[in-house]
Amino acid sequence: MGGRKDGRATALVLAGKRDGATDPLALEAGVTHKCLVPVAGQPMLIHVIDALAASDRIGEIRVAIEDPAVLEGLAQLRGLIATGRLVAVAARPNLVDSVLAAADGAAFPLLITTADNVLLTPPAVAEMLEGCKAQGADAAVAFTRRESVLAAHPEGQRKFYRFAEDSYSNCNTYWLKDRAALAAAETFRSGGQFVKHPLRIVGAFGLLNLIRFRFGLGTLAATFARFSRRFRMTIAPVILSDGAVAIDVDNARTRSVAADVLEQRAVMMQAAE
């Protein structure tokens, strides 16, 4: 299927269990899936869906999860499900297979994010899509600068990718222009969690590219230009201005940080009214 006539992107939210295992946060919260762990009073998945649904740049929203009943059990989603805007698709054992399966029949472009990306906002979605268009990208990865992350919250992130001009954090948000761009994901079909299979990454990206990426040799843009040549498509980094989008909920600390940021946003919205 080609691109949407209305210009909107299809959103894919990865909400399945990684390797089928129950996440420690989910166990602690007494829920079946990490995406159901409450943050600031709402399951983290609801925060992500709310941001996507509020964006006029997003059409259909697909959620990759093993059991559609998980979504049907959330009263906040029933309206979107009833209208057909929110659709459950079967998650696979690893993230890459989930993306490939969920993209089947989807209208492109495809915006991919994760259910723990609770600080995603409609402005960040728009900034991502505009950045992809401006760079003529076939595929894109969202980053934000270290100073932006720390401005959002001083404990927001502790690990950054260091490059010649700055340090960045990944925002767990990706974009594919069309079905041909899935070739990049196909490279990792059997890879599972890539960090556990370094030789597969080396084969895909090339040893020199990986060394440059890992140790920050050169600029971020130059690194992605090399990735682009390797894959024979334009893979672009898009720098988001809101550093909070890099704060995904992975543990008790980041859950608390995300709750703080959400509460700060709520106070600011009330003050603006």
C-alpha cells in the first residue's frame, strides 16, 4: 500500500512483551504488560496514544501487542477502537519482527515509537515529521541534545551518544517513508535485541561505521551519511527540541522522572488557562 492521500502518517506503537517475558516494572505494579504500568495516574500506553491521537499529522494508530484484549480492557481507548482509528496487531517475539508484521497493509509513511515513550507530544510528532520531509529521508531516527534532556529534568537521562559537535540521546521514535525503507529493518529480522548480537550489527552497518558511532568520531550527521551509503537509502537523524521525549520509562527512577515532567506540564497547562 502506498502513502496516505491526506498526507498523514500511520503510527505504530510497540507494546508487546520483550521476548515474551514480563517486565520488572509490570511485576512490581501487578500488571501483565509494561505498557499498563501507571505513570502519573494513567497506564503509560494511554499517554502515548493520547499524544498520537491528538496529532493532526497521524491517521491510523496500530498497537503491536500479543493480546488485543489488553487494549479492549482500557476504557480510555474504546472510542478510538470503535471508530477504527486504533487497531491491535499481533506482536512478535522481538521488536524487528513486530515492526515488519505490523507494517503489513499499513499506509505509509510509518511513525514508530514505543509504549514507554510517555512524554511524547503532538508538537514533537510534528517536528519529527517535518524534519523527515526537510531532509528528504527514506528512514529517520529521532534524537535530542544532552542539554535539552537535562533541561527537561536533571535526572532525565544518564547515558548519551557523544559526537564531535555534541552529545545526544535517542528518543525511541523512528520513521519509514515507504515499504522499500523496511529493507533496513529486514537486515535485523533475526537479530532480536541487537546489543546481544554484535556480529549481526557489524555485518549490517560495517565495523568502521560502528566504531565511529560508538566512540563519537565525527558528527552525528556525518555518521548517518555513512549509514545511508551502507544501506543505499537516506537515513537521517532528526533533532527534536523537547528533551523530555528522550526520557522513556525503563525503571523506577525514570518512571518517577516521567511522572514529575507530566505533573509539571499539567501545572503549566492550568496556569495558561
